[in-house]
Amino acid sequence: MNIESLVTMANQIADFFVAEAGADAAPQEIAAHITKFWDPRMRTQIIAHAAAGGAGLSQPALAAARQLQPPVMKVASAAV
């Protein structure tokens, strides 16, 4: 997915959680939402974008993206 779309979605999620949870609690709620609902590839992209400065992300969305942990890649075990 292109980064502009991810930034738009992250900002929309941020707007919702700022209104619902307040500015102080919003980044944690945004990060939890992204972790729960976004594909690992999308999370990887937004984490990298935030690390590169986060152009276009609102302050709450940027704070949330900086809290995200990279997705854990599952390694399939070989059948014996």
C-alpha cells in the first residue's frame, strides 16, 4: 500500500481516538488499533515512515507509530 494512504488512515484513526480518549491517551489507543487491525506489511511501512520523520502524520499518529513494535515474522518449522 502506498505511504500516502497509510498516513491518511493513521491520521483518521488518530482523529477518532483523540476525540474518544483524549490527547494524552490517544497515542497508546492508536498504536493498539494499528497493531490489532493492520496487516504486518502496513505496520512495517508506517514504522519506517515514522523513523524517517513521519511526514504528513499528525502528532498523535506519529507518537503512536513510534510506539509500534515491528511485526514478528513466523518461521515455519520443517516437517521431519
